[in-house]
Amino acid sequence: MIEALADRLGVEGHQHWHNVEMFGNQGAAGALTAFCAGLHKRRDELQDGDLFMLTVYGAGFTGGSALLRWIDDTHDVAPEIDFSVLCG
């Protein structure tokens, strides 16, 4: 279902981070764990101003989204974030 939705929205595979095949359905927590896993794998590819849409939905017809903008911290604009705290 997730892949079909990404295809319908025109989101390419490299733009779509997910981890349900590794960790199963985590509900809303899946957005954060997929985001952390994606950062681990692709942080070097991120550019200042890149946008991330985190979207979750549940079987109870609930859902939510957040739009995040990546800030390149190599210019000391933002403090370094230790993602290991979130991602273990």
C-alpha cells in the first residue's frame, strides 16, 4: 500500500524512506524510525533547504503530517544533533 501511494504521488524510490519491511508496522513511531534510518544512510546527500514530509496514518482513520526543512549545520547555523539518542 505504501509503495502504491508513493507511485501515485510521483515520489521516486530514493525520496521515499520506509522501514516497514525490517521492523513491521510501528504505527506513528515508524515515521521517526524511518527518518533516523534514512539519515544514517543518506546524510551526506542532504542539502541545505531539503524538505521532509513525515506522514503517519492508522487503522482508526487517524493521521498526521509534519513538513521539516533540513538546515545544513556545517555553517554553524544550527547545533549538531546527536541522532544516536533517537536512533540508538
